[in-house]
Amino acid sequence: MTAESLPNYSVRDLNAAIGTLLERGFAPRFLVEASVSKPQIKKGHLWLTLTDGNASITAVAWASKLQQLTYRPAEGDGVTVVGKLNFWATRASLAVQVIDLRPSLSTVLRQFEIVKALLLKEGIIDESKRKALPKYPEVIAILTSVPSSALADMLRTAKERWPLTQLLIIPIPVQGGVAKQIQSVLRSLANQHDELGIAAIVLARGGGSREDLMVFDDEDLCRDLASFPIPVVTGLGHEDDQTVADLVADHRAATPTAAMVALLPSRESAQNVLVQRRHRLKDHCNWLIRKELERLVDRGKALERQQPLKQIELQRIHLSQKHQLLQALSPELWLMRGFAIVKNKQGKTLQSVGDVSLLDNLTIQLSDGQINATAEEINQQRPST
């Protein structure tokens, strides 16, 4: 092949051809999974190197795009980049232009483990420090994004379970680098919860990827949640998701809706309890009435027995019984039956021959008179064996 048959380019034309080839060979947008190296801000733009350990490429987030990003990567962070190729024909320079930038799952889980270990070591994550949830809260504050399907579900659940509780809806951002904004809201509520009558707060976010929940692994935010003066309930993401905020909260619910179920009593259950208590109260009242009626009846009988005429009648009967007893035991009655009473000269009634001596003067009392006698002979009967 001769030199005359080869394509002839100027540098500008060559670079333009390379750019055209690259544009035709790549989709307008693509994903790159990589680790971040040497992130730095230059003239308002974020420059970084993306690497997988075997190769690397330069990436840039322009200042206008950087303001829209909620996540700023640090050295060594794993990231998922939505980007497109940016080729500068003037110097044949190639870079990935960042359209969106998010932490990878490995970065999120690493941050979770780091903060969790630190707060465990300091005793901030401690089940024994969890505050009990109020039984019948009059006011609760819901911190979540507005509007959202999660909030709609929470409001519906609250209305079904316990409509007496007042709901204070406080809009907050729930994704990206928004920890400081959430902390500001928490600190304001901490100072005003008594004045507002708030019994508990719910920190909620609907479903999403675990990467979307990274803000709830923020160390400072979790410290504020742990020290909050009233109970904190979290309902973040899905049931399988767990954040550091869940670990420091007083109660962790699987979902935002479950958070409302945990915090609010069931209207149906409360109605059943009231019905049971009403039955028990009715039974107790009936028992008290019966006891009081029995007491009044007994008291009436006692009063009846204490009437003067009744007392006189009872005394008359009592005296009559005693009179009859005295008559039954009267010596005159025994004398009329043929018995006699023997007395010595001192008038003492004799009960045994041992009380008599020979020639003692005796008086024998009969029913119609007495006989004076002298003991001329004493015969003492021996006891039978």
C-alpha cells in the first residue's frame, strides 16, 4: 500500500472522526459500577477517577449538575454512575460526564457497620434505654416526605385505628445528603414537644433501595434520635431494610404503616375492652346492691327485735322459762312426791349418814309439816362393789 492510498487527516479531522466513532458506538447514557479515587473540586466542578482495580477513567460532574446531586463520594467509596461519554476533540481527551451519582450497596453497608460499631461501643445503641410507647397518645408528629404514598397509607391507618389522636405532619427530605436538615427539625421539636403536647414522633420513609436509606445511617443524626426526649418510632423502607436509625429508635417498625400500628391503639380492641369492663362493672354493681339489700334486711330484723314491746315479750318468755325451771327444781315439789328433808339442830340439810351422830336431834320436813326426832341408831350402807 502506498502512502498516497492511506486516509489523510488533519489533527482536528482525526479527533472529530474519533468523536463521531465514539458517539455511534455508545448509548447516550450508561451505568458504571466503580470505586472512587482522588475526588476533588476544581472551579466548582467535581473531578474524580473511577476504577475497578484493573482499569480507570476520569469522570466529571459539572457545577450545574453537582448542585443537584445529593451524594458526595469520598475516597474509596463504591458508586454507581449514570453517565455519558464526554470527548473533547481539541485535545482528544475522554471522560465520563456524570448525570447521576449514587453510593453502591457495599458503600452503604460499610457506612452502616462503621456507625453501628461506634454507637454500640459508646452504649448509645442499648435496648435497656428504649422508652416505652404511650398507650393513648393525644398528639404524634410524623416526619416524612410530603406528599407521598407512605404518608397517605399512614394517615389512612391512623384514621382506621385511633382517630382521636391528632397528627402533626412535618415535611422533611428523606434521601441524599439531607441529615443536617432532618437534625434541624428534630432539634426544634425537642424544644417544643411539651408546648405542642407531642407524645411521640414517627420518622418514616417509603420503599426504595437500601442505598436510598443511607441518610438514616448518619452518625450525628442517629445521636440526635437516640437522645430525643420523647419516644421515637421508625418506619423506614421495607421489612428487610435496617438502618442505624432503627437501632437507636425506641421502636423499629418494618414499614411506615406498621409504625402507626405500633404507636396507635386499635379502636376495635379498645371497644371490646370497654364492653368487657362494662359487663364486669354491671356485675359488680349488682353484687353490691344484693349485699346492701341483705344488710338492710338484717338491720331491719335487728331493729324489729329491739322494739320495746318485742323486748318485753322476749323478757316475759325468758322469765316464764325460768319460772318453769324453778318450779321443776322446787323442794316443795319433791316433798309432795313423798321425799323428806332432814336437818340437824343447826338447820343444815343432811346429805349423808356421816353427818349424823347418835342422839343428835333431827328435824324431818314433810310436805304438810315436820317431825322432831333423835338419832338412836345409825346404819351406814356400804357402797356396792
